[in-house]
Amino acid sequence: MARYAISHLGIPIGEVDLSPTETAVGELTPVSGYDGIRHIIRAASEALWARGFLGPGGGDPHFDPAVLSRAQDLSLELHDARGAFVPVDFINIVERPGPGEPPVVFVRFRLAHGHVASVLKPSNGDASSRRRS
């Protein structure tokens, strides 16, 4: 288990303990920066609850899909204890319906931790690499 910080557009929003497995789940310890995006995450969470996520549905099954898009469009970043950027495929935060319960964080760590994209080299069978006789 390791401690990570989550930020939105460079503003710290909280910390979470995660096991560095492919997909990890933990509870967010929010800091004051979270207040700036809480309404977006709360609206998306309410839409998910209505659809049965985190328990039986029961809310309004007709919701505006734009609330999920707004949450999905948040620019969230993960940083390790040293402050180094950690590449991930996604970070999702879901508020729980019960009062006083911390938000849940879902993180999918990238399988390859390179910061530079790989370059595809032509193979010997590539037409551009063959000599003409």
C-alpha cells in the first residue's frame, strides 16, 4: 500500500492509499481543493446511484448524461509520495450516498510506465527496407 496525491489542473484535491495493482480502489482523504469539483463528482455519483452503482437503484433512472461527461472530462493526475507524476489510464472518484462517508477512488495504473511513446522500427520484411536488384 502506498500513499498517492490526486490533483485537478495542478490543484491538490486529496490523498489516497492504493495498492499498485492494475486497478486499485481506495478512500479519498479530501483537501480544500476538492471543494471546487465536488459538485461535478456529486452529480455524476447521484446519476450512478440511480442506475444501481454501489447498491440497488431507486433514484430517477432518467438523468442527463452530460453530468457523467463533465466528471469524465476532469483532468485528474496522480502523484507518488515524492511528488512524481504517475501515469494512469483513468482516475474515477465516486461519492457515496451515506453522509460522512469518504469518496471512493478507482485508479487503473498503466501497464507500461514509460513517459515516452515507443517508436515502431521497420522490419526486415518491410518493402521500404528491401534492396532492389
